[in-house]
Amino acid sequence: MKVNVINGEMDTHEINGYIEYAGKKFPGRQIRQMDIIIDGEFVDLKFYFKDTDFQHAYRSADYLVNSMDKLNDAKQTEFREKECHKV
């Protein structure tokens, strides 16, 4: 991942902390580049994600999700018991 520090300097330990934060904030997504923009005592983070292949989308009550674990137990049960139709 490419990391750009803008408007100042930052030590490696602090940069690694932001990289770890990004990994927790966006699990399962690959970050191509991150901009760390220093604004006085504050820091803004901007993420650029790698293009990923579309794998699967699940439609649940007019919501699209890319992973079943984002659905509650009732919706997961509904999908398990759903009859699949051949296309």
C-alpha cells in the first residue's frame, strides 16, 4: 500500500498505526493507497481501494449486501431455506 503524508511529517510508528486502523475499518477490502492529511492537531484519512472482482450480492428486503454475515439471524435463515430457481 502506498502511503502519502501531506502537510507535514510523521514517524513510521504512527503511520503503521493508521494502516492498522484502516485494516480494521475496512475488513476484506484491499487498500491501494492512503493519504494522511495533517491539519494542525487533526488528521484526515483518504483511502483509495483496489478494484475487486464482483463476487456475489444478496438481496434482502431491497438491501444489497456482499456478505451474509451482515444480515441478522432471521435473514440468514431465510436465505438458507430459500428455494433457488435455475436460470
